[in-house]
Amino acid sequence: MIHINDYKSSVIHMIGIGGSSMSGLAQMLKTNGFTVSGSDSVHSYMVDILEKDGIHVHIGHAAENVKNAGLVVFSAAISEENPERIYAKEHGIPQIERSVLLGQLMEGYRQAINVCGTHGKTTTTSMIAEVLLDLGMDPTVHIGGQLDYIGGSTRVGKHDTFVVEACEYHGSFLEFHPTVAVVTNIEEDHLDYYKDLEDIYNAFLAFSKLLPSTGALIGNGDDPLVRRLMHEQHCNVISFGLSAASTWAPYNLTYDQRGCASFDFSYKGKPVARVHLNIPGVYNVMHALATMAACVYAGAEPQDVAASLERFTAPHRRFEHTGDVCGVSLYTDYGHNPAEMNSAVQNAVAQPHNRIWAVIQPHTYSRVKTLFADYIHCCDQADEILITDIFAAREKDPGDIHATMLVDAIAKTGQHVHYTPTFDDAERYLRANWQPGDLVITMSCGDIHLLNQQIQEHGDVWNG
């Protein structure tokens, strides 16, 4: 049995270290006294951060990168054909998958709050972490995004409370040790790994069975599959949702001109605290309800939780306003499946705007194929849609799906959609057609946020 604690005196080499989870784990290991190196296929801002932290990162994957390693850590996206994994196997260097490492780091905590769900994980995890930090509970944190409040994606606190984003991809969360599970929703995604929605549900069920009888499952009472999951538990069950039937629900819910909600947190029908959120959208109401449920269960007072939530700002790339160019507001969002992109566009609608430009970078061939019908209508509320080439991520082009197929299908519905394969193409089309007062939102968990950066670097005057 490979265990990270047996490699304190070795170099821990991480393949794909620039990823949101892997980079956070690298920083966590470094903080805990491990020597860490890594490699990634491309240079990124996260690589710069790791280098500043004293972690050497090789750009490009090569056998020589792991010659001094005592242990290799890889993510599910790194195949066995990776040259560094091949070298490690041939030379007897032990290897563990990212989720196994994260599960090992979670061991021994009195309270391990795991946030899972098809979407909403990062924001909910961030909210819980920030509230507990505000209340002096000093949690250890691992999230799949960058939260300024903790200075990145991880922090190491006391060995009492661990707050972690628990991803279902490849069954990763089955390696964890939760005492509390927060389930935001259960919907179709990752169908390159799971057979169907029932297969996804069974993974969440298996994860929930990791909870001790003294633990708690905190679930979205508005989601039919989460309700089904809650009925199959033998631990404490707490629900949250817009329905008054949920344990935690919003009363007197209103929205301001930016779409930010004000409401009373109601516990079993009784208002206990009031909040005005500074982030827009109904799904952030849901995230706040989940956070209230988890933090009160952890010992916090409702009014203290609400006061912290009023100060909360979202992690980067979660409906993030990146700036204004030519009088046009630029936003970016990590949404990479149709449900998430639809929510992001709804948020855009709530902002002051003339026309809304939705720029989609479809993420992975398998996701586009399996959710193709949902992609067609995910941006119905946008005035104009731009679609770039598919971001392959961990996949190879199968040759039977292309971004233009999505463009053609959307065009048949009467929507204004345009194929802009590259970032330069997208910028050129936007600048030729946008007007002051318009709003542009770029969406994907690929590198679409770099389009925002590119546009802003070029400024109001561009001769491209």
C-alpha cells in the first residue's frame, strides 16, 4: 500500500501539476514539508505561482523529468502512455492517482466536509471555507479554483476540519473520507466515463455510504436524484432548497438590479438570519443555503454565517467581471456543461446590458457528443453566440464531432450563432460587431478566460 507519509524524504513528482487540483495539492505538500517537482504540457499563470513557491515545473512531458522522483502523482487525465508514467513503471517508481493522494491527506480529521455535485462544487466549497475561516475554525481547504480569500486553491489549517471539493469524475471521490457530504445536484455529465445517469447516481450513492452513521448528508431537496439519495441514508440527513419543505429554505426572497438576492434563512420554517448576497443568481442562493446548513452543522451560529456570506466574493472564473473594453463589459465563467452555461447566461441577463454575446468554447469531444441536444439551447437568452473550436483537454479528436456541427444545429433554431475557431477570430468578430453597453461572457473550463485577457491587453484600440 503506497502512502504519501512514507515519502517525506523523497521527491514527489506531479504530472499535470498546472491543473487546478494538482497545483493545490502541490502547494499543500510543500507546506507540509515535502519536496515537490512537476511537469505540465503548457506554461500557465499557475506554473508561475508554483515556481515562485519554490516548486520546479518542467514544461513538456519527458522521461528525464522523473529520474529523481521517489513517488509519481498523476491525475485521471494523464494516460498510461505518458512518457513519465512509462519511465516510472519501467524503473519501479511507485505511482498514485491524484484522488488517492487527496484522500490520504484527509485522513485523521475530526470533521471532513466534502462538497460534491455535477456543478456548484467550487463556489459552495469556497463559501464554506471562507465562513469557517471567518469564524476562527482554521480549516484546511482544497478547492478546484482560485479563491483570493485563501490566496489560491488550498490552505493548511489545524488538524481538525478539512473542507474539500469532491469530484465525481472517474469516481475520484470514492477515495475520500467524508464525515459530512454536501450534494449540490446529480445530473448528466462525464459520460465518457459513466454509462448513463443511473450509473452517475450509483457513484454518488457509493460515496454517500462512506459517511459514518454519526455523519451527515446535506442535500439539495429540489433535485429529484438528491432526494432519492437522501432517502437511502442511515446517517443524519439535512435538506436545503427553494421549497419550504426543505430543512433550510429562503423566505422573503428578492433580487436587486444586479440579480443579487436578499432573503431570510429559514430553519424548519423559522427565520433565523437575514442575508444580502453580493454575487448574483438563484444558484448562489442555493450555494448559500448549502453553506448555512454545513456551517451550522459544524457548530456555527446562523447570524455569524449570514454576516460572512454577505462579504463573500466568488472564486475566479465564476461569473467573473474581468474588465471593460470599448464600453463593453467582459465576463468569464467556468461553466462547461449546458446547465452551467445556461446559469451563467441567466446571470448575464440580470446585469445592465444592451446585447449579450455568449462565447462558448466547447469542452471535450465526448461531452459535446453526449450533451449535444442540451448545448443547442443552453444560450437561448443570449442575443449572439460565438463558438470556438472544441477544447480537447485529455481527449484525442475522434473525427466524428466538430464545433461546426454545433453551430449548424443552433442556427436551425433561429439563433444568431457564428463559428469563430480561434481566439483571434472571436476577438475580430466581437470588435467588428459589438456596441457600447453590450456584455460579453466567455464560458468553458478550458482556456477561454485567456480570450478576455487578450482583448483587455489589446485595449480600446486594436488593429488586428
